[in-house]
Amino acid sequence: MRGAAVGLKKTSLILALVITAGLPIVLAEPAFAQTPGGVSNVENFIRSVITVLAGLAGLVATGFFVAGGFTYITSSGNPEQLDKAKRTLTWSAIGLAIVIAAFVLANIVTTLATQAFGG
């Protein structure tokens, strides 16, 4: 039981380090000059929020990939650890696919709304 707790602490630490290292990359936004108000400001705000959320979700998925890979490598043939690692990797891949699909769909909807309502 103690080994599982140590493994969980290591996994949590690795996940925290990946998230901490990746946050400045995801949250960095270029600074642009102020533009007059209108639909484009709302569109830009929505796109920025979607981009940040998708980036954070991608970063979390990457952290879980790292944690799952670490668990897989350090499982030493233990079937329970191998199964746990495979589940972590599978659900990370599914989560990342959902995030990418949501990002693409949100960009399509935003583009269509801009064309329909003028920009």
C-alpha cells in the first residue's frame, strides 16, 4: 500500500510540474492596440477564452499522458499498475480528442456567426 502512495505522489508531482511549466506558454497573449467596439470585440474575446481553455485542457491531457507513461514504465510488470496506466493513457487520448474537436467546432461556429451577423 505504501508503494502505491509513493507512486501517486510522484505522479501528482510530475503532473503539477508539467502544468506549471506549460501555463506561461498557454496563457501568453500578444498585446494589440485598442480597436473600436463592435461585434469583433466580442468575437475576439470569445476566441481568446476558447483558445485559453483549449490550451489548458491540452496541457492537462499532456500531464496525464506523462503520468500514465511514467506509471506504465515503473509498473515492473504489476498487472494492476499496467491496467491503471493503460486506462490513464486511453482516457487522456479520449480527452485530448474531445478538446481538439471542441476547439475546431467552436472556431467553425464563431466564423459562421461572424459571417452571418457581420464583422
